Amino acid sequence: MAHLSYVNVFAKDVVALSGFYQQVFGFAEIESIRSPIFRGLDTGKSSLGFNALEAYELLQLADFADTRGVKFLLNIDVYSQADVDRMVPVALAAGATLVKAPYETYYHWYQAVLLDPEGNVFRINFMMH
């Protein structure tokens, strides 16, 4: 069966943006794959990669490099409802913007919706079932 190994984010500043996710969530850098245009973080179950904008050309994606608008949503699960509440101020102090304060969804998740320092959407989730 296939599995998700990485989610890669195109970033204006791979060092700063990967550092944001390290600071907020405690993800460790995978130093063995570090390059001038890439940083990888171990999230525990998969990995989160950050590609510099030069990677559009490298991957022959220059024609698709329109970075306007929301293109994806990162979901980061935590272990408790209290963790969601605790981590939102940590994210804000690290440069995030709060879009929707922690709330219970109709599908019984407790979550907050935020933007990282480059404007990418992410949620901090706790599945309440």
C-alpha cells in the first residue's frame, strides 16, 4: 500500500519557515537532506519539506509557479484539547496569524485555523472521538 512520505511547501525563506514549524511544534530537522534550497522536518509519521522558489524551475514547474491564493492546508494533530489551546499562543508568538480561534467542529474535532509567517494555512487539531 502507498503512504504519504512528505508534504513539501514552496517557501520564500526555507530556513525561516522551517524554523517556524520547528519552534511551534518541536519537529526535528532531517539534517542529512539539507541543501541551500531545501529543509526537511521529521513530523513523526511523515515529513514536512520546504523548497525554495528556485525549485519551481528545477522541477520544471515554472509555468505553474503562481503562488496567489490558498493551495493546500497543513493539518497538525496534537494529543489533547489543552494542547490546541496551549499551542495557539506559541504559534502567534512565532509569527502566525489566527484565522479562527479554537472551536469544536461538527465532526468532533477541536481545532484552530492559522496562517504561518508566509501566509500558508495550517490547523492545529485534536480528534475528540
